[in-house]
Amino acid sequence: MNEESGQRKIIQRIRSLAEERKKILSLPSENALDRILNSLEPIALVHSFPEVDFHYLIQDIGPEDSLPLLALASDKQLEYILDQEAWERDRIDRAAVTRWLDLLLRADSEKAIQWILREKKELVEIYLNKNLQVIVREHDQDPSDFGSRFFTLDDTFYIRILDDASAEEEGDIAEKARKETIRKLLTDLSAHDYFTYQKILLESVSVIPAELEEETYRLRNVRLAEKGFLPFEEAIGVYQPLTPAELKGRGRKHLVEPNTREMRMPVPLYPVKVMESDTLFSETLRRIRSEPLLEQLQSEFAGLCNRIIVSDQKKISSREELKEVVKKVGGYLSIGLKQLEAGSELPPEIQAEKWIRSYPLSDIFRVGFGTAVQLKWRVEKWLKGAWFRKAGLPLSFWGEQWLGVLGGLLIKRPLYFENFRSGELYREFASVEDVHSTAAAIEDIAAFDDLLSRMDIRIRENYRYMTHKSMLLTLWARHYLGLSETFHSVSMDEFKRLFGDLFEGEALTPDIRHPRRTRSSVKEGLLKWLSERSGTPMHEISRQSGNVLEALFQEVESELGSVSSKDLDPKYIHLFIVREG
């Protein structure tokens, strides 16, 4: 009975700490710090944080403001922070090591020294090897022989802190701080254990840094792999496209049994906490009532975010940077879930819950990302036979909007062309609506290119800033004016003749708010001319490119509908190629 009672108390304590962590992670950073420090057992609370969450919490609060938390941190939490912060790819980042050694020594010097000697001696030896010159004074040697740049703590080991050429950009203040940190590290080491201090100095000058660095890096990768940070060559596999049919043919994942939750390790919550709440994946998570399943999915989601961080070779140093990764993962998961539910009569959330219970989130992500990759492959295939390429025209021929769509798909990992609607030029695909709108744009571009290919257009002169719009409208203008239908600009006098027939009424006074409408006869005339020149039935052109042509006339109205004939100026006419005269 006593044993069962003790276990119940432990379980209750674990649950209590878990609830407190959730509350803390939902608070603003400054309030989170105060709540931890004012808790009844701050050490137990800090140690209960998974290493990943603790690292993000430190970054969110700010490392300089987190010294009290660093003083309370466990060995594993500190190790994880250095594993993340102290490396630049496969090389030690000396500036980062300097910064974190300084923080740890300021937080609790004695604890930091003990931890370094116990867990990080090799890393510090590599760091000192790259930063120190050490000379052992002979008994009959005059210290003045070493020069003023050497110092000693024991009159035996004379030390010079080497200049860091890579730190020149950061200035004298950063270089002075680096040397002060190294000196404090050595002083605290010698004060803690003089013989160990001597041993570390001797070992630091005698190690083969490349070999020790390689082995230290290998061990670091093993530790990070346990947190989902796989080696780059393995993590990159998350971007290998997967179709819904291929996913359904793969094995299903193992689910946690309901009775195994009691003594489970704490699950990282930070990625889930910063996830947007309006995606299909986030809505599906909220439907989960089984605590063990929810914890498994949260852990799986955190691991998937970590794989993306490795694959994208990012270093996360703020909540906003983490939110970008989480937004990307949540978006592609939602797209993947939408693709999987195609044809189902069940509500989206119910169907999505079925899939996240059945298959690894990484595979569902691959389905979502594969949808964007399919768009990329579609564009690349179309480009091989596109008319504009054969005509020697640049990608900019398709104008700002379509160029943006194509440009986002032709990079290594496709992006959605946002065009600053939310402050970004490009962003990750976040929904099936993004996929559908991009697919529709590709169809419009391909249909327009096909239409142009049937018109036997001979381009003898390339005009600066020429687009598919100005080419088409200028060709039609020449036809309308009875000029030769070879591709060439029209004069200002010729354009004014056309301009008088374009719109309903006459703009005596420009009114930007109420531009004139294009005459119906003009629209019909353009469509008829396109049909005759391309040999394509009018109804077929309307079906494939009707919306594009209608949008083109709206642009004409926006650009010229509020302008009177006397105010026309070729410099401000972009939809027709007009020359002076």
C-alpha cells in the first residue's frame, strides 16, 4: 500500500508540473520568468521542462535575462543548449561558445565549472586550443621574455589569448569581451581545482583539434537525433514527395496504449503552443480526447519540426523563427490531410483524425509537400515546349503576377507567390486554396501561351518591358487600325485613333474613382480577331482564357479609363507599345 501511495504521489506531482508548464508556456516571456522563480519549487519546475522547450523558453525570454533559469538548469538542459548553439554546421562556432560560456559563468560560476569538467571537457579543450598560446616557464627562465601579452595565474603556465581575425567585424568591444570571458574561465577553473586546470591547459595544446572536433560533433549528433534532429542527409528525406496512394500502401504507426501514460516522459509543447489555430491540422488536434494519443501526436509534431529545422539548415533563436517553421509544417500537414480526404463524405475533421491516428505525421507532410512539388514538375514540363521559350522571350514576358507564380515554382523547393498581400513576396504553401489558385494560374498561363503559339507571331524587335499583355493588345491595335499585322509598336497619333473607340463616353475630366468601361463591341472585336488569327473557335477561347481577357480589359480601364485623349503620354502607357509621333 505504501508503495502504491508513493507512486500515486509521484504521478500526481508529474501531472501538477505538466499543468504548470502549460500555463507558463502560454504566458508572455517576462511573466513566465517571474512565475517560475516565484513557484514553491523552482528547481523541480525547471528540471521538468523537456530540453527542447527549455531552450525555446530561454530564447523567448532572452539569454541575458535568463541567468536565474540557467543557474537552475539540469545537466541535460545545458548540454542540449550547447549542442544547438555551439556549432555552425560541423564546426565549433567560437563566438557562440564564448557567449554561452560567459552566460553560464555569470549565472553560477561554480556550477558551470563543475558541469564543464564533468560533461564538456573536450569541447572546452577544442575551444582553448583555438584561442590560446600556452608556454610552460622553465625554472631559470625570466618571465619578461614572454612579453606583455602573456599572463599567468601560477607563475608556471604563461598564457596569451590569441586575436580572433573573424571577430574584426564585431569590433573591439566584442573582442575585449571574448578575452575577458576566456580569462574568467581560466581563473575560475584554477580556483576550483588547480591540478585539473593545469591538466586542461596541457591537453588543450596537445590535442589534434580536427580529430577531437569530429568525434565531439558525432556524439552531439547522436544526442540530437534522439530529439528528432536527424543528420542532414537523413532529415532531408522529409521532402521526398509521397502520393496519397503511396501513403495508404505503407505501414501504419504504433499508437500508445491508454494505460501506459502514467510515467511517460514530458512531451515538448513549445511547437504546438505557437501553432496557428485556424488550420485543419490544429483543429483536428483539438478533437483528440485521449491524453496519451495527444501527447504522442504533440511529440511527433515537435520531432517533425526539428527535422525541418535540420533540413532547412536553420538556427532557431526566437519564437518568431520557430513560428515560421511550425506554420510551414502545419500548413503542409493540412494540405496532406485535405488530399487524403478527397472523395470522402465524412466531415474534414473526422476524416483528418483518422489519418493522423493511422499514419506518421512525417508521411502526411510528404503528401502535402508533394502536392506543391507536382505543381513545380508541371511547370518544368510545360516550359520544355512553351511557345514563349521557343520565341526567345524571357520569363518576365508573363508580367509581374504570372512571373511571380512561375518564379516561386521554379526554385528548388516551391513557394507560393503572396505578392505582399500579407507583407511577404513569397511564403510556404499553407492550404489547398493556395494549391488550387496556383494550379489555376498555371492553366491560364499555359492556355495563353498555346493561344499565342497559334497566331504565327514573328518577333523582329524586342521591346523593353514587353509582356504578353502589351504584345497581344498591340497586335490587335494594329489590326484594328488597318496596319500591317507584323509585330511592331504603334505611333502616338495612331493610338489616339484607337483610344477614341475604346471606351464608352469621353473623359473630359479625369476621374480615377469612376473609370470608363470598355465598349462591348471592342471586346467582341478582340475575341473575333483572336479566333481568326489563331484558328481557334471563339467559344474555345472564351472557355480557356475568357477570365484572363476580361481581367485584361479591366486593367485597360484602370490604366486609361480615367484619362482624356489630350493627356495621353507614351511614358505612362504600359498595356500597349506606343512610340512618340
